[in-house]
Amino acid sequence: MAQLFMLGPETPTFYITTPIYYVNDVPHIGHAYTTLACDVLARFKRLDGYDVKFLTGTDEHGQKVEKSAQAAGIKPQAFTDQVSENFRDLANHMNFSYDDFIRTTENRHKIACAAIWQKLQAAGEIYLGSYTGWYAVRDEAFYSEGELTDGPNGDKFAPSGAEVEWVEEPSYFFRLSAWQERLIKYYQENPDFIMPKTRRNEVMSFVDGGLQDLSISRTTFKWGVPVPGDNEHIMYVWLDALTNYITGTGFPNTDAVEYTKYWPAQLHMVGKDILRFHAVYWPAFLMAAGLELPQRIFAHGWWTNEGQKISKSLGNAINPYDLVREFGLDQVRYFLLREVPFGNDGDFSNHAIIQRINGELANDYGNLAQRVLSMIAKNCSGLIPACGDLTDEDKQLLNTANALLATVRDYLDIQSFHEALEAIWSLIRAANGYVDQQAPWKLKKEAPVRMDSVLYVLAETIRHLAIISQPFIPQASSALLDQLSVPEHERNFTCLETKNTSLRVGTPLPKPTGVFPRYLKENVVN
Ligand code: MSP
């Protein structure tokens, strides 16, 4: 992704990661959601002058993927080559601005895995033993007897609902139990390390309850990274997968610019189901290997579909391609981040997305832009009008517009997307109220100078809105900025903080066209 500023050694960096996706699944709304949240933050930080690295990719090793390849009748490597592309396609289709796409079958990653293993081994954190216990292939996770529930036919299930199987095999172990107190201390000293707070509490009570050493190698199948010095074992897929976050910065080359610049990451974005791996195992591995910890792990909630849990057996997965085809890309991006307080679970429904599209995008934002731009086209010969003396109402609206960036920035710093959007919309509503109150269409005859000022104030407000809404709804925002003739190099946030980039009087504007159509069709997805 192109950077918008000259970057120098002083430029602050922002490294953000998505989980890497299991290739055996068909991309669905859950995958799109996690990456979307990262995309918005990455775009925001770029516009805000940061040197950003946004990493996503695919998790390609392990028993689950091996089984899927067998079922497809092809070799695991050929299988993953094929299906990994589905996730790259999704990222491109959703206009995600990732800088690097990592596959765990790449050489750079295998080198990083071997290196972290060797660091752990050299630190005395690994010993050889044997694992006897339960394993869920679907979660690629080990479970203790106490966590399981009995099924009707004597089978047993993990808390996630995944079926477990009994495993007995030689295994290397990581001394996780020795890290319990240091982890708790770290959580206490870094209260924002795990967010949201409720999830942090869950993790802390899990760790408080005691940690057992973790099995970190398998011998009963082959599809994985070989354990250095013992080819009988392959590395546990979660140790392999988590390592991707440092592979992405060039590890084990810790002296290279890429690593020193980007590690530790500012944010690992994950779903609530995989928080334990990220907030317990990963920091323990890193501490044990003598590496720095990421600054934050944020666990978001899960989507249901019209009130029902999304599951393969129900066949009710929401296909992001269908959604975008039906409602439009910006519309889907907006809905997913506006509908649900980030961190909570959310329910997708056609009714809800249509309400948001027609109410907030078409009526509120779309009408504001359309009304103002058409009046400028009609009454000001399509040129940015001059701004005369400002009234209190003008100043109030402009002050609110000027304050918006800082508010949105603060909300995004705590990953509160819905509040950031609410702040943007409260300015949109204020601007619509101002249009009604000032009634510029009535001023044309008696007070044309005042009409010009009102339209200028509104156009300037829309400039703020369009610049700040770029990370959320990039296509519509860029169309609006085109309609205001804002040049490409004046679309970053610095241009909201310096006076000389305000709209210039007399600038010709292209013919306005609507950017947020109403959703009118009866036929809806699924
Ligand atoms: N491969 C692991 C991650 C390894 S990261 C070092 C994995 N992959 S996954 O493909 O199963 O899931 C990836 C993400 O999708 C998770 O963050 C998960 O929470 C998210 N979602 C899967 N279904 C979801 C919903 N229904 N709703 C929201 N997100 C969900 O786990």
C-alpha cells in the first residue's frame, strides 16, 4: 500500500496483524470482519502520518489441513497453494490494504519457526515427554478432562463444540506452568494489553487457575514444520502459526530494519475464540524466547445470522462476496463496524443492514452531500463560493468539524469503531440541521452573499467528513473528495490541521452525482 508521506527515521510506526486463516474453510463473514477492522485502523494510521505495516495471511499446517487435503485427494502443498488464494482474493475483493500476505508454508516462515524453537530450547524451556490426553482437531487444541462435556454416544466435546479424540504420543513440552506468575504480573502492569476488559478478566482468571505445561510437537502426522534436530516431530501448529507475526518482520534477523522498525506489533486483532492462544501462550513463548511482547491483543465478538449461530452443519455462513454484490462494498464495511459495539457479539440481518444503508448512508450522509453540492452547482456556477463573516451558527458547525478528527482518533485508539462512526454521524446530523435552519435556497435572491457563506461552511464541513470517513468507506469518500476537487495530496489528516488546505474560493467542481444510493430491491441475500 502506498504511503502518503515522506517517511523518515522519526516517523512513528504502526504494525497491525490479523489472525492467519485456516485454509480449509471457505472465506466467510467472520474472516472478512477481523480483516476489515484491521484495514480501517491501517488506513487511519497511514492518513495520520504513520509508517504502517498491515499483515494478513493463511495458516496452512496441521492435522485439520492435512485431513482436508486428503479428502480433496491432493497433496497438502498443492491443496494449500490452491485454497490460500481464496483468502487473498477475499482481501482484494474487500479492498483491504494489507502490506504483506504471509503463508506458513513459505520458507521465510519455516526459518522463523526453527529459530524460535531453538531460542526456547537454548533457554531450557523445552523438554521431551509424552502426551496422553484429549485433542480437538477442529480447534487444533489440547483439552483437559474437566473442560469436556459428554455427547450422546460416549463421544466427548470441547467447550467450543469441537469433537475431541484421545491422543498418546511422544511430545516435546513447553514449560508454560513456570510462566503463570510472570504472565499475571505482566497483565497487571499492562492493563490495556488485553482488550476489551471483560475478556482480560477471563484470561486472568484462567491463568490464575494454574497453567499446565504445553505439548508443542506431534508425531502422528507429517504436515508441519519439523522440530529442529528431531525429524520425528513436527511443531504444534499454534506455535507455528503464532510465530507468523514475527516472521512478518523478518525474524530471526532481529538486527534488520524491518524487525527493529515494526516489532513489537501495536496490535494483534483476533476473534474471542482464539484469545487464549494469543494472550497466554504467545506472550509466554515470547518472554521465554527473550523477545518483546506485542502492545495489545483485542478480541472481537462473533456474528450470528438472523439470530442463529453460523455453522457448517446449518449451512448458514454469510458469504462476503454475496453481501458485497447485493449491498455494495462501502455499505457492508459501514454496517459491520456500525451495527455492533466492537468486542460484542452481533447479529446480521437483512433488515438491519437495509435500515443502516437507507437511514444513515443514503438519508443522512448522501442527502447532505447531494443537497449542498447541487446547490453549489446551481447557484454558484459550480465554483467553491466565497465565505463572508461567520455567524455563531457557522462557527459552531466549523468548530464541531474541526474537533472531529481528535475524537475519532481517540475512539480508534481503543478500537471503538462504532463510537468513531457515531461521532462522524453526529456531525452529519448537525450539518443537516444547519442546512434546514439556514435554508440557503431561500437566500439566493435576498442575501446571495450570505448564501455563499452558508454553502462554503457546508462544503468545508463535508470536506472534513469525507477525509475522516476514508478509512471506513474509502470508495464513497474518495468520490466525495473528487466532487469537492480536493487534490490527492490534500486528503491526509495533516490537511485538516492546517488552515491553508481549506477549500479554495473559485475552485471549479465537477457535476455532482449521488454516492450513497438507497437500497430499493425486494430480493435480498440468503
Ligand atoms: N488459524 C487460526 C488463527 C491463527 S492466528 C496465529 C484460526 N483461523 S480461523 O480461520 O478459524 O479463524 C480466524 C478468525 O475468524 C478468528 O479470529 C475468528 O474469531 C474469526 N471468526 C470465525 N467465525 C466468526 C464469526 N462467525 N464471527 C466473527 N468472527 C469469526 O483460528
